[in-house]
Amino acid sequence: MEKVCPICNALDEVNQACPRCGQAMKDGGTLQNYLGPYSPYMDGDWIPLNMIDYGCTHLVYCPHCHYDIRVVWNFVII
């Protein structure tokens, strides 16, 4: 068994409306993807142990008005 992010693994989806304009918000990927040039291609084993207990933080954005927020999804065991 392993802990995985339900958004990264398509087990769940972003279902949030933008608080500014009401349009559907989209997943912009994990914040780790924005940390360095190779971070999206690294294995999940490099995630610090304290982050595994915390969850997976994603950038969620509105393509209409460009509002964005960070949302944390708890890992699920599969």
C-alpha cells in the first residue's frame, strides 16, 4: 500500500467555483512542479516525510479571471 494524491492520480477532481467570477476553477498541478526545472519528472519518493503527513498542495486557478489559490488534498492509501 502507498499514499497517493487523489488529484494527481485522477481519483478525484477539482470542483470549485472561482470566488471572484463564479467560473469553474482548474488544477494547475502540484506546487512541487514549480520548484525547479526537473521537479515534475522526479519520483514521489523525494517528498520530505513531513509533507507526506500534510498532504499534496496544488495550485488551483481560474482560466477566466486568473485568480488562483493553493489547495491541499489529503493523501489516500491505495
